[in-house]
Amino acid sequence: MGDSSASASTSAADPSLFGDYEVFLNFCGQDTRYGFTDFLYTSLTRAGIRTFRDDNDLRVGEEIGPELVRSINDSKISIPIFSKNYASKKWCLIELARMVQCLENRGQKILPIFYDVTPDDVQHERGSYEEAFHQHEDAFRQCRKRKRRHNKKVIQEWKNALKTVGKLKGLELQKETGGHEGQLVTIITDTVSEILMQNNKHEDSYLVGMHSRIEKVDKLLNIQCDGVRFIGIHGMGGLGKTTTAEVIYNKYQHHFECHSFLPDVRETESRNGIVHLQTQLLSAILKTRTIHVNDYMDGIRQIKGVVGRKKVLIVLDDVNDKSQIERLAGSWKWFGARSRIIITTRNKEVMCALESTTEEGHPKVYGSYQPDYLDPVESLELFCKHAFGRKNPPEDYKTLSEGIASTAAGLPLVLKVIGSSLYGETNKELWEYKIKELKDVLDEEVQKKLRLSFDPLTDAQKEIFLDIACLFIGQNKTNPCYMWDECGFHPRTALNVLVRRSLITVGDDDILSMHDQLRDLGRQIVREGKLDKLGKWSRLWDNDKAFKVYQTGQGTKKVKALCLQLHLHLYRAVSHYDLVCDEPCRLLEGEKFLRLPSLRYLTLGTMDTPYCNFEHCLKNLIWLRWKSLSFGREAFRATNLHMTNLVILDLSWSNIKEQSDLWSQIQVHLDLLLFQWYHDHRILIIYVFSLKIDFFSFSLYFISYRCQKS
């Protein structure tokens, strides 16, 4: 902005309505206003990022006006765009000095862009920057003596600001993209989205109506009491059960010797089995990953042995069956004095069954609590915090906001998602339409209300949302981002949009998660209109359904992701019936994939030695997870396994020898390959960029090899 008036500005939305700007653009209009800066501003606003940019070329005076000061102070990221004439514009330098103050005093991020100059030019005032400062000094010499001393101090502040920012890690047009401005704009937008997503992970200020909930749960917990207590939190989806449990867990965990929060118990057991949950719990209590559980009975034995004398806090989130509690926290007698176990569930019958159970005179569950719906005042406040970034609506939006808040029926999840979807939206007709849509589905399921926030997403954002809902909940975002990059989905920007719209969360450890109602929404979208036509589902995450499509040849080009985890099928036979069922061998048959030409993600579980021909199959596969692949004495006999678009090959926990002929059978043309192999705690990770690999050249034991593009 640097050479424009403080009185005129444009942004993604008026901050007086929708809170602070997120990005402040500082630029020389003469050099980049109608080119690079305009492209960048458009890209940022399209990504839903509120961006400040001045649009008036006339600047009067030498003081920053209050609006400009506020815009710089309140922005989360400042982006100075250094160009040849930047240093000749004193307003560019005045703004830059203010940005450095915010960096030093408030920790504000600065992302410098070196457009047609280098960091050295900026930091050491070379070339046009040196000439510009000579001109500034000449102009200031003509001032009166008192003002001359002031101007000398100002010039030194400008020089210091240039030196400080010139040292920061930034993006250089020539170095990053060889001069391609469009590519650099995409990189900047992705980088800004990533920074904002990290900043938005924890928003405790958005909690509304929580104080009264915490008080009620506190009374049930009574952590000073010596006995062991099981506490239940029950109610419909979207009511805030998990959020309440998380707040309680974070508040009290430091009072306990050991603690564990097990999220999404219902979903995790469905996907991975109860033993996986038992292993998670043991890992958290023992603070180690080297846990081995043979079966659920062994898991019970180990848990009882570990927690017997310990004061522990355990949260079992989204339980839907009494057996899950019995196998994870079966009895008060398992735990040390003053232990607390918190259970959240949609199913009140689970609570009723446990409350009616006694052990030696002790109730199985001490008490349960159902969170109240938010009252009208709380509903309006929660909606406004997500729609405007403040507690109360602007006067012009008061009636519209009250209409939406009242229609959401006091459900926090609905208020949060709908509010986030309207953030920055100034078109009142769209608001009125949203109210009408909400009223139309008032008496229907919550999912249909949440669907109103899914529909406006771009195609790429929808694909990523559905992938997470069906495939990647609880997983680190790194590998999915490789796949989404290959698909051209711009994942960093898309993930930021999904986080900002409260459709997903990304934890400090980069783990992807979402509310169970939103997960169910995503899966319903995949199923809708084709409930009995499995072969037309875009994603098949359930092992039994995936196997049916694979085995019966029902697959179509609609299928993009398939999870064939056969070892889970065998495991369920053990855990549900307490006996081992002898299943017939399931040999992989390559030709069955001919009807699945659009597969980009494929998970294969334990298989017998595959004697199969993959000719014309898996041509579009981007990510292959082939876990627990074991050959025994036999050789690998797959042929024509030509995965020309593969980006990620994951052979975790596979019993593969260095001499195996697997490597000669798998043919991959590698633009980018992330290869992962884990076995008996030995790890091999190979990152390869634009190289062809002779797998015989690698030792597969006790090495970590990274090969970078030469």
C-alpha cells in the first residue's frame, strides 16, 4: 500500500463488522499495484483471508492515521512486497517501521516478498535502495534544524526496519519460481493459510455457556473425594459433550499421575478394533509406544495391571456400547484411589445400564449429566463470535443474526458451523436465504443444517472434506497433503478454509479431526442417492463393503478410495465371538481392479502371497498402503504392477527381506515418492524427488535414507 491514502481502503470485508484484518499488504503502487499485488490480493480474498490494501495513490502528511495503525496492529501477518521503487516511497517505509514494532512488541508475523530485488539489496540498501535514501537525506537537509534532527532519527528507524525484515525468511520471485508471478502468488496464499490455520487451532474465547456446564460436572467429579468415580455426559450429537469433556480434562489432568483422552471410541473401534483402543490407552498411561496386545482379554489384563495403584484420569469419548467401557475401564476396582473416568455418549441407554449396575454396593456410574441447550442469549453470542469475531452483532445485522441463532435450536455445533460459513459475508440476501434454508429443515436432522456449510465449498475443498470424513480422521495431515497436492487441490489453503469454517480441526501435532456429526455428514454425502449401489460410492472406508465391491466386481469409475483391510475382518471374528474363526484364504486378484480405474487411494491389509496380474490396473493410483505384507518362504508373484502416478508407497509392518523380488516387480515412474516401511521398530523412510530408484541399491535394515533432487 505504501503510497496511498489512509482514508481509503479495500478489504475482503469491513472490519467494523467482521473483526480484524488477517493480512496487511505493504507495497509500492507504482511498481506492483495493478499487477502482482492485485493478483495476490485477489488470491488471498478468494481463500477467505481478510486482507487490507489501500487503493488511493494520494497520501497526505507524515503521520499514520488511526485506521491504518489499527489495520497494521490487528493483522496477524504483514506482507511487505519489496520492489525497485519501494524505498523511494516514504509511506512504504513508515508502514514498514510500524510493522517491525508489532513484530518486536506483539510477535506479529512478517512475510517479506522480494519481487524484483534481493534480500541483500533490502538489508544492505544496495542499488535503487541506496539511491532512494540519498534522496530522502537530501530532502530532509532542507528542513529546519530541529526538524532535521527528528528526520535523521526517522531515517535511521527506516534503515533498521529494512535490515530487520531483510534478514527474515521470505519468498524471492526469481529463486522460488524463476520469475513466474502466478506460481509465487499460489505459494504465498498457501503459506499464509498454513500460518493462519496454526494460529486458529486454539480459540478458547469462542467457548460460550461453558461455565455452568463445568460447575455441574465439577460437582459430580468431586476430585477431593477418595473413591473412584465414573461420570457420564450424554446427549444428542452437536450438543457439546466432547467440548465439555475436553475442558474438564485440560483443567484437571495435572492433578493425576496418568491421564488419557480417547476420542471417537465408536469410530475407532469400528475401524481398528477394541485392541487398538486398549493399546492407545496403555501407551498414554505408560508413556511409550512399544505396547503389544494379543487380544482384548490380554488388553484387559494389561490395563488392570498398569492402573491398579495409580490415580488416573481417563476420558472415553463417544461410546456407543457398554462392552467398550467394560474392555477399557471395566470396574472401579481396576483403578487407584481418586481416579476419575469420564464417558461421553449419544446413547442414554448406555448410561442407564451402567447406573443400574452395582459392584459390592458401589454404583458403576456415580452420576451422569446432559448438557443443556444454549439459551437465546448464549446462542446469539456463540453465533456472533463465529460470524463477526465479537460477542454482539452490528446493528444492521442484529435481526438477521437473531433469526439464525433462534433457528439453530440451541445446538452449539450448528451455531458454530453456520456462523463460520457467514464470516465476512456482506450480502444480506445470502443471510436471508440461509435463514430460510435453516427454517426449511428445522424439524429434520442436524446434518441437513450442517449441509448448508458444505454446499458453498469449492470442488477441491469438498474433496478434501470428504477424504477426511471417510479416510483420515485421527491421522497426521502430512501424507494426505502429498496426495491432495498431486490432485491439484492446494491443500494448505483448503485446510485453512475448512478450519475457519469449523468443519475440521487440525491439532498441534497436525492430526486431522472433525466432529462426529460432520463426519457422518460427509459419509452421508458419499452414500446419498446410491445407498444400495456400493460400486458408485466415491469412497469405500468400511472393510466389508469394500470387499463386497472388490469381490463381486461392482466397482465403477466413481470409486476413488478403497480400504481392503482383510486382517481386521479376521480380528473381528475373534473379538466379537470370543473364538477364532478359520476364514478361507483371500488371495489378491489383480484383474478385479480393472473396474476401478479412478482409484487414487488404496489400503490393503494382510494378504497371502499374491499371484496376480495387475496389467492395466492402478494407473491413476497416488497412494498405496500395503500393510503387513508377508511372503514366508514364497516369492512375490505380482506382475505388471505399473503405478506410474504413485506418490506414496507405505509398506508399514511388512515382513520383507532385502533380497525379496518385490522390488523388481513393482515398477514406479517417480516424480515424487514417499516410501515408508516399518517393521519391529526398525524404520526406513525414503523421500525421492524426480529420480528413478533401483531398489536393490538400498539396505532395508536400520537405515534412514533421504535422496534429494540434484
